[in-house]
Amino acid sequence: MSMEFLPDKPIYQQLVDHIMGEIIRGTLTVGEKLPSVRDYAVLVGVNANTMQRVYRELENLRITETRRGQGSFVTENHARIQELREEMKEQLVESFIQNVQALGFTTNEMVHYLQKRGGSDD
């Protein structure tokens, strides 16, 4: 599962984002054990030190927890997972708004286009 990395964003941050995405999508579930740092590094094709930084960042964000002698696990704190989901949604929307405004589109234009595309599940 070697990953393709973007040149304009640090690799460790891309991996943090990737793992958070897996948690939000439910690919990684609450309480699930993550592969060891070394195994994950080999899996995605990065240095073990990079992967260690990823795991440390995830733990600092309270998305994972390390259990001594057992490894790293996705947090069992459902409220934290929901917070993460909301934070990522807010970041995506903010980035989207900045990009469309920079191109001169109005909010109404974009809302109309998204509704036309059928992007709403409501």
C-alpha cells in the first residue's frame, strides 16, 4: 500500500491526515489497534522515524492512545472522534471558501452549483 505523497505538504502531516480520514470513515474503528510503527512505515514506504512522529502527533491530538507494552490504539472516546469529524469538516469548508472567493465566485453561485450537482444528502 505504498502511498503517493504531495510535494507541498510534509509527509508526516499527509500521513496524520490519512489516518484521521480512515478513523472518520470508519475504516479504523474506535479502540482498534494500529500496526507497529515499523510495520506501518514499511507498509506506506517511509522512514520509521517519520512514522514515529505521525503516531506522536496523533496521540498529542488525542486521536490515539499508547498502551504500554501493547501498542497504539484508536481512542475509545466517541466524543473526541465526533470533535475530529467536526474539525475536519470545518477545515475543508474554510479551505473551499477561501479558494472559491480567491477565484471570484460568490457563495450563492457555489451553493447553486453544489445543489445542481446533487451533492446534498439532506
